[in-house]
Amino acid sequence: MAFEDYANHDGLGLANLVARGEVSPAELVEAAIERIERHNGALNAVTYKAYDEARQVAAGPLPDGSFKGVPFLIKDLGAQVKGWPRTAGSNYAQVAADAGDSELVRRYRAAGVVLVGKTNTPEFGIPGVTNSERLGACGNPWNPEHISGGSSGGAAAATASGMVPLAHASDGLGSIRIPAANCGLVGMKITRDRTPICEVSDGAMGFSVHHVVSRTVRDSAAMLDATGYAQPADPFQAPAKDGPYLDEVSRSPGKLRIAWSAETPSGRPMGDEMLAALARTVDALKHLGHEVFEQGLGIDYRQLYRAQGAVSASNFAANIQRWVERLGREPQPGELGPLAQRAYEGGQRLTGQQAFWGWQQLRLMNRQILERFETFDVFLTPTMSRTSPRIDWLNPLTVELKEFDRRQADTYATTPPFNFTGQPSVSLPLWQSDDGLPMGMMFTGRFADEATLYRLAGQLEKELPWKDRRPPLYG
């Protein structure tokens, strides 16, 4: 390889080398391709390869953005790339070649990145695992027999293994934070409508947002600076930031009031290792001078998820209706996977009255959650209730669906409420389990207050550094 040191740099570091003339974008693309080819057989993280196009783009003039020349991957869900296929992990909802770029993809290109391919995602991004009949299972670089999380599992596995320093991801119920926690990355779920939506189904509910997973806090912040501004003619726009997020990373967060909780919607306790990691996080925050105290959200989770279920199922059925209109036919038997088929049928059974009851109830309960944040700055929980499980244990294609639901609920307990409220929420890879798997802690801020989270994340990255932790499949 002409550039052996590739995986030792984050995105901004690589762009800095390009700016100084120490490496060319073409060399970076070749380094990324070599690593994709080396690790993808074990991980199945990259499901569409655009190597020839990437080489051509890297050889030509690139925008002078913050990430000039940096190889980058797009999640195969929602975002459109001109001339590339789009599958959403589905055997039904496929596009042979998109006619143009999504606005978000145009902003990525303006930041200077070179697109080299697409990453694995479960069908329609439904579960917290990346596994589908269309694209197959995605493994974790820390142990390929364990999940990489979902639905941005391909993006996380590719980034954690050093194929790219950061990658596009999206989060509708935890799909940035969960893969980040599984794979030992920084995963910021941004405020709703901070970046452009990519499909009408994204914007219809406001749950889903698009950003990146990255190995460093500063890459996350700098990419949000490049992409996180109002889209013309968008009726819903996040409040403007006070200044560059990249600047926030090196600023002191001051003394924050941080509430923490280990509550779960089911009432079942989190795993012992996760509880111990939470306790270490609380101690570390106190040592840094923050005021830290135990306080849960104090909401009726049964009502919350009943409401969300009605809204999400109705939205999914409407999404499939649009595909029916586009393709001119209903899904044929077997074309939808088990989770998608169940969601489609469930949504079709709901009445408009039931769907709007869900919307009303969510509105009421979102206010309850947001009111809690009037008494503290940040809310801390583990990102997951347990460490990364094995792929065969949490497999929606082989495990009976009710049992899969139970196992998934027992693994992921904390992320969804902040998709409903639209608040920013970040997973940080602060700890590792006894068997060497990453353990993420999740910090949620007030609505539109990514700045505080980036300041706190920068402080924790300095005090509890993770940059030298490398999975077995890396570099």
C-alpha cells in the first residue's frame, strides 16, 4: 500500500494531510478499497461498491470542504445517489438507479468526501440488527459472530474496522446510537430536521434523522457543520446553532446538572456489566465537577409505546402504499421479510382514529419528557441494556417474532423516546465488557442543544480516551 497509515487518522486528519500535499485523494481511495476488500468478507458491511466512480472523482477537482478527499460510504436506506441502486434491504422496494442526489448527499459531496459505496441495512431499517434476506447479516469488527447493531450496522462496522473514518447513518428509533454502541464509535442522533430529510417517510413523523457514525467527536461535529443548516422551502427547521459545532468540542462544558437512570420500559433490570459501566460513568462525571444525580423520565412507557406503535405502523403502511403506486403492484408473497410483512399488515388494520390517537398521545407525552429537561442539562443512560449479542440470538429471520421482540426489548431500552421528542442524543464508547466488546453510554440534551453534548463529549474523549482501542478486524 502507498499509504499504510490510513486507518490511524480520523476524517479531519486525512483531509489535513491532503491539504498539506502529503497524500492525494486518489491514494486515500485506494487505501479505503484495500481495507474494504480485506475485511468485508468477514463483516458484510459494504453491499454496493462504486470503486471506478470513486477513482474518477478522486482524480478530478474536489470542493475545498472540511473533508476534502476523504473516502465515505452512504447507508442503503433513503439517501439517493445519482446512478446508484437503492434497495432499503428489501426484495420489494428497489430502485435500479436513482436519477439524482438527495440534498444531503449533495452536502456531503460539497464537504469534499469521495463516495466509494453503500452500506448494509436491515429491511426498511426496522430492527436494531442489520440482517435481511436481501443483504444478509452484518458482523461486528470486535467479534464477527456478534451484531453490529441496526439499522446503520453496515456504516458502523465499516467505520469501526477502518474502511472509512466516518460514514453516513440514520436514526429513527436508535439506529445511529445502537450501532455506535455495538461497534465502539461516536454516534450523534441530531435534533429533528437539523439536516435534510431523504424520503417523505422520514419527514412524515419526524422520528428519523440523518448524520454519521465516526471514530472521533470532532469528525461528528465538523460533518454536522457541513450539513446541518436549513433546507430551502422546508416548513420544519431546527433552531439555528450559535456557532460551529467543531469549536464546541474543545470548549469546557462547565458544571452541568446531569440526571442518570437505569430504568427500562419493561421494568426488567439491565445487565450487571452495563450497570457497573453506568456507575463508573457517574463517578467519572462527578470527578470532572458535574452535579450528577439519579432521576428517571417518570413516564408511562406502556402508553408511550402503544402510541408510537400506532403512529409507526400507520406510517409504514403508507410508505408501502407509495411503493405500490410506484411499482404498480402489491408485494408478492415472500417479497417482504417477516418484520416488514407484519408491520404492513398491522398498519393496514389501523383506523385513522387510532393513528391520530397515537399522534395525540405522543404529543402529550413528549411534553412530559421535555419538561424533565427544565431541571437538568443532560440525561445519562446506557445506550443498550446489555452488551452486543450474537447474530444468531437476535436474528429476525430465524427467531419467532414474539421472542425476537422480547429479546430486542431486553437489549435496547433507552434510545426511542428521544426520536419522539426530537432531542439530540449521543452514544459515546466509554467502556468495554469483560470479553472485549464496546459499551456505549448515551447522553441526551435539551431540544436543539447539540452544542452542550459536543462540549461534554469532547471532555469525555479527553478524560476517557478510546482512540487507541482497536477491534481485531481493523486497519
